[in-house]
Amino acid sequence: MGKPIVTIIGAGGKMGSRTAANLVKKPDEFELFLVENSPQGIENIRARGQNVTDADEIVPKSDAVIFAVPDSLIYKLSQDFVKKLKPGAGFIILDPAAAVAKEVALRDDCTFAVGHPCHPSYFIHQDTPEAKQDYFGGVSAKQDIVVSKIQGDDKVFELCRRVMEAMYAPVKTSYVISLRDMAFLEPTLVEVLGATCLYAMAETVNKAVERGIQREAAVSFLAGHIYTLTANFLGLMGNTQVSDACKIAIKIGNKLVLREDWKRIWDDDVLEKVIDTMLHPQSPKIDLD
């Protein structure tokens, strides 16, 4: 049996390019083909010294197809590309939102999976200076990933998992979780809450600078405290407690910074409204004003 044929749809875009850069390093494991329609994307691929293959030619031959297109286009484009799959093929998307919203075309004779990087954690030791500077991951920094089977055959899903570990390499651990749990990780955990809080932290560094505080000092102070407080609150420092004054400050922050009902973001109906609004911001289910 030959090497699995892996095809990337949207191989000239942001995530398609990252994915291709890693999979091209695995010629002994996969036979890789790149599909791209946009002129800029085609130019990007050719600038890397790679070739573009016609979708009608290669998708029906592929064992696994990576669908590296924007979430907003998944519904429209998957209707066409899923029809081209050969029976028993695997189809990989890069984010759970469209799948939870049932905006991915499916077929009973194919396997559908989703995989997303956790990105390099500051709790993972990196071996080189280059890896320490790889903040996004997928180049030299070790990272974990989460993967989920939307539907299909377990053996095909294991092939998809191998592909996802290769395309997000170097991968330390790949966690298999449910599709809905992945959606609660993103957007709920890391975007609705995490990104919002971190954006506010970055904004408040600007306020510190306005007060005359040296930016480098504010950034160092903030980043160091994020590191140690995260370790503390996640139980990585044993029974070490923050100071009583810090506990009082947190109570104040809950009143001045966070809404009292902020934990509603973990309700199923809120998740569905968040995903729908992210995929269709022109008709939001949650007021954005």
C-alpha cells in the first residue's frame, strides 16, 4: 500500500501555507498536493517552489483532504468539495465553529474531523531560542493540539489525526475530545473570555504609559504576573495562595471589570448564539454595539 495522498484546499492562504510548510517536510509519510483558486494564493505557492494541482483531478484520489478556508466560506465551498471526495476519504477542517453550526457538508461514506492547535504554552519547555520565539506554533515550538471526530470511521480518523499532528508539528500531545467540547474551548474559553481579558490587559498597558510608566517595565510586570498567577490559579504551585490583598482586588475587579453574569458564556444557548454571530456578523444573534 502506498503513502496516503493528502490534499490541502486553500493551500496559498494563511493557514494553508502554514499547513503546507509542515507537511512538505514529511515526504516519507504523505504524498502532498496543493489546491488554490485565488491568484494571490497561487502566487504564494509558486513563490515557495511548489506546484498547484487542479481540485477535480486530485480530490477524488485523496485519502485525506485538509479544508484550509475561512470559516465564513466553509458552508458554501464544502457543498462542492465534499461531493468530489472518494468513498472512505477523510475531510479535515481547522476550527469547530462551522461543524457545531452544521454548516459543513457531510457524507455518510466519508470521515470528518476537526483539529486545532493549543499554541505554545509558557508551561511547555522549549529547547531552542528559536522555539521560544515561535509564539504561534507550527514552526519550531512544541505545542499540544485538540482533535475531534465529527463522524465516520475510527481508522480513517486515526489517519486524520496523524495528518493533524504532522501539520501542526512539533506536537507534544494530541487530545481527542468531543466536537462540542472543542467549541467551548474556542470560542468560549480562549476568545470570548481569554482574548477579551488579554486584550484589556494590553489596553491597560497603554494607560500605564499614559501615566508616565515605562512601557517595558509595564509589559514585564504584566507578563510576569500573568505567568505566576496562571500557575497559581491552575493549581500548579501546590497550596500556595495569593495574598489577601490580591483576593480583595479580584473581588473589586469582578465588580468593576467583569459583568456579574459573565459565566453565562458557558451556557449552550449562548455558545450557539456566539458561533452564529461569529460566522454571520452581518446578522448577529448577540448585540455587538
